[in-house]
Amino acid sequence: MNIKPLADRVLIKPAAAEEKTVGGIIIPDSAKEKPLKGEVKAVGQGTKDEEMVVKEGDTVLYGKYAGTEIEFEGEKYLIMRQSDILAII
């Protein structure tokens, strides 16, 4: 991975949005529910006040509006602080 988060930030690959149909009507991408879990791809070193608990490969749950969306080499990722992660699953 060529992206290395700084301090207490974490790089997450969101899980794919679920495909849903309603009575044969296909829901467009813009109306799909934003995924709330993903896989940790890279972690920062932490800070003197906050030790990094998550590690690469962990599957995590995060808040609906947490993080900043970025695109790298055609893939979409989220970068957020470790404190925005709700749980490791």
C-alpha cells in the first residue's frame, strides 16, 4: 500500500454496498445505503496519547458520516481517526 496514514489515522476499504431491489425496481447507486463496515488497509503510528489498537486486516464498524473519502488507483477508501471506529468485528 502506497498510502501511509499519519498519527492516529486509519485507511479503510469500505465493504461493497448491498444490491437491493424493490418489487423488481433496481435502486440506483445514489440511493444505496452507505456501508458501515470495512477492512483496515493501513494504520498510522499513533500518538503519545493514543496507542493504535486496530491493525491491518481488521474488519471494523464505523459511523455513517465518519472519515474522508479518497480514491487511489481506481479504488475508493476512507481515511479516519481511530476514535471514529466504533468496533472491531
